[in-house]
Amino acid sequence: MDNESCSPATKNQHYIVGIGASAGGLEAIEAFFKHMPNIAGLSFVVIQHLSPHYKSLMAELLSKHTRMPVKRIEDGMVIEPDCIYLITPSKNVTVFHNKLLLVEQDHSKNINLPIDLFLRSLAEDAREKAVGIILSGTGSDGTRGIRAIKEYGGMVMVQDESTAKFDGMPKNAFATGLADFCLPPEKMPAQLLAFVKHPYATLQEKKFSSG
């Protein structure tokens, strides 16, 4: 899995999709990637809440639902299209100049919010090419992150809380009023691809249909 190659990076910056999930997120993540084409020119960074001592099987499980390479993040990795990157237990992840940077989690000060941290850095680095997706989970991690995504001109999707195993994160994210789309995970890929193809037209269409 980790040694598979992604699509070569292009001269034009591609869309980077940050996916935040916590409790109950595995099913949502699998449903999302089961419906996501393997070659679409997008990169995916999955940020979960993981116990420091937990051996995540996400790479193995996800590989059953997608043919995209699934990579565990290593410090300094360049983000390439058509590839899925997974957070490492006990680490936080940020992105700078299209590279993934790892830092040890610090639990001595405040509660650790890895999704907010990553999405804020993604917003600053990718700007209008940033997409933030919030899936099942408890608490409010991701809410500040999607605010940053919108401030820099990116797009936000939130799981329809009625389809989430745990609705805390989707509910808090949706309550900001900043979500461009609220959908079940299996319907997100089609909407995401429509947006990437025609960003302005897709958001305008959503605006008029919801108005």
C-alpha cells in the first residue's frame, strides 16, 4: 500500500480534501471512498482521533474500497493527486507548501484538536483549492477548521447528521451555517466532482436550489 505510486503532481495546484472523522467515522470514510473514482486528480488527507497506543488498520480496510494508494503520513511527504494520506497515532499533521508535516501531540495544555489544526493549515496553504469534509464524530473538532477553509475561499461538506453514527461533529459543523453541502457520505463524491469541474456554477446552483 505505502509503496504504491500516486499520480504525478501537475504544474497547476490540485484540490486537496481534508476529511475529519472521529467516533463512528470508519463506516462513513469507507462509504465515501467506495463511491470516489480512483483517478480524479484530487488528494485526500484523512484526520481521525486515534489513541496513541492504537494500531490503526485504516490503511488495510480502506484499500478494500479503493484502488487509490493509501499511505500513512511521514514527515515531509509531498501531497500528490489520486492518493489518500492517513494520520499517524500520537501525531498532529499540518501542510505547508504542499508537504505534510508531523508534530508530536501535546496534551499538557488544552484538548488536542487535530482536525481543526490540519484544516486551518490546509486553508492557508491551498486557499480556494482546499476542501474540508466533516464526518461522524463526537465533540466539535473541525468547526474552527471549516471556518478557516471558508475564509480562504475553499469549499465545505458536512455529513447529514441523520446518517452519522455519532452526530456531534457534523451537528456542530453544520450549525456554523458555512457548509456548502450536507450529504450522506456515499453522495459526497459525485457532488465533490461536480464542484471541482465547475466551482462557481455548482455553488450558485446550490444557492438557488436551497433558496
